Amino acid sequence: DKIKVKTEIAIPVQLQIDTTDIVAILGNLIDNALSALQDVSAEERYLTLKVVFSQKRLIIRTSNPYCGDIMCKNGKIVTSKKAHDLHGYGLNNIARAVDKYKGYMEINYSDNIYTVDIIMYI
């Protein structure tokens, strides 16, 4: 059940971002990664988390392996969890918080590696 975690965090003590927004972003990113890692073999489990502030930009990146297929509907990723009505809100909550700071989010998944890149202007 162990997960190798690699972090790079370089942010100032005070950021001009609402606590609820950063919690929504990081909480959902980490929750999604941990959920995906449950299906990955123990020796291949890792999570990379980068949170860096540079030139008035908050840069966030998560990367982790996954197994199976990424499901999409109307060009958007949808939850693979069985209780669809209880899950699947995380990426939308992240997108809302990112939009609030006129930022953008890019999701890439190939070779069984799922990566989310976010840039927000703070």
C-alpha cells in the first residue's frame, strides 16, 4: 500500500489565493491520484506533486500512473466510480477555482501516466 511521493514546493508564506480554492485544487488532485493508484501494482505506485510560485504565477503539476481506460463524455473526463451521482465533481471544482484566477488547466494521459498541469495568475 505504499506510494512513493516526490514533491517540489516553493511558495511564499502568503499567497493571494482563497484557502478554499487551493484546498479544492490540491485536495481533488491528490484524491484523484490516490484513487487511481489503488489499481496500480505496488511497485509502480508514485505521485509527483509540484507547487511553485514564480513571476506572479502559481504552477501546479501532479503526475501518477493509472491502469485501465480514461472515460470521457462530450469531451470531458468522467468518473469511473460506480456511484456516478456521488462522484465526478472534483475536476469541475478544480476548473472553477482555476478559472477564478484566469488560469488554465491541461490534462494529459498517455502511456498510463496521468498528468494535470495548472497555471494561475495571482
